[in-house]
Amino acid sequence: MSAVSVTERDRTDASGNRPPGISVSTNTTPAAVVAADVETAIRVEGLSKRFGTAGPVVLDNINLTIKPGEFVCLLGASGCGKSTLLNIIAGLEHPSEGAVTVASGTSAVMFQESALFPWLTASRNVELALKLRGVPRSRRPGEALELLDLVNLADAANKRPHELSGGMRQRVALARSLAQDRKVLLMDEPFAALDAITRDLLHEELERVWRETGRTIVFVTHNVREAARLGQRVLLMSSRPGRIRNEWRIDDNGPRRIESPEVSRLSIEITDHLREEIRRNAA
């Protein structure tokens, strides 16, 4: 069995200097070596997936180890299987081969659509998740307000979804996901439908929430800059079948801005690899 991501090589610019805050690895090393070194939040071993007995292979021999508290972005062209992989980790689909282990047992999932109940206020939408978790009725309003405050939306607690902007609805959806109190948060392109400015603001909110809560986050996106902006690790998937082709590890030197030079440099490099994968699959 192999795990993506252990041997690192520094990337250098034309002058021989390493761009600040960025390192990349593309080789594989036995997962047992990784598991021996660190506690794991998520382990994927030899995972393959095909739909139907005669259908094409969607995912092929995926091996992956994610540490507690890591922010990992899954990136790839449309149809590469990244959402399928996320659904399997979430337990919403079953692999054809291999295994997935989530150390905490379960995970919370946040999708592209907020899927809020339109007849409930923002607070009551969050309270519903608390109810399903078994939180006593007397504690739910206070805890829901705390979670909305965590995503800077406490002042909209009594508004219904139709009174909220798209970005505000996604904040409520994030608060509802956090209300499940799971150590692992899986996010499937949650900001894809938002405009660029709102998306950038929610990047800042999500990063702050991640740092404050210590959640392990797996974030699916097809936006290269979004992955370079958010991830501690960026995993690039190939298509048909989906395999993890490259990995970039990014030094955590505090919050990054999407327009920063290091994010731009990394985005260019990842885009070059992504275009190569797209050309290979189109041939």
C-alpha cells in the first residue's frame, strides 16, 4: 500500500531561490511509514470505485493519510472523481475495493447548496442539527446563537433563508455543519456558486473558523486559486480513472490572501500540471 505525500523537494525560481511558504511532493511512500509517524484523522487504503459491474473505473487505488487538524484541498478537472471520493469518505457511497477509516467515526458534510429549510429561521436551522445531536431543548437557542456568532451571522439569527444573501446562507450552512460537533468536516465546492468578492470573504471566515476549532477539513474544488489560498495540502487528481497525481504542501505561516505572490506562484504551477492532465485525457 502506498500513501500520497511524504517525500518533499523544494521548488526554486530562476535565481535558485525557493518561493516563500511553498513545498511540493509527488512521490509515494508506504503508508505504514506515515501511520507510524503521526496520528491519522482519515486513512484511505487501496480505494477503487466503479459504478455498476461493467462500468468504467472512476477511482483507482487511492491511498491517502490525513492528520488531525489538517486542511486538505482535493483539486481536479470536472469528472475526475473528487466528489465521489468525498462521498465515500463521508459514508454516503461505498467503495468497490479498499477501505476508508475516519478515526472519529463520523464526519459532517457541507455541499454546494446550502439546503436550508425555508420555513425556519437561521437560528432554527442550526438548532435542528443540535436537536439531531441530542442537545437538550433548553440549550439549543444559546448554542445556535454561539455558532452563528462564530461565522459572524448572529445579527441575522431570526431571518429566514429568503431574507439572506447567498453568502449568508452558506454561513448558516457552515454553522449547521459545525453544530454536528464532528472532528472532520467535508466540504464539496461550498463556495462555487458565489461571486468572487463573497467567496474571498468566506475564505477568510472559513480559515478563521478552522483555526479556532481545530477541525480536520477536506475541501473539494475545481478552483486552483481557491485551493492554493486555503489548503495546507493540495492534492491534484487525474481523470479517467481518478488517481492522486501530485501533492503540494504549503508552510502554514498564517493567513494567506488570494492575491498574494506566493498564492499566485503556486496557482501557476498547479495550473500547469492540471492543464497537462487535461491534455493527456483529451488525447
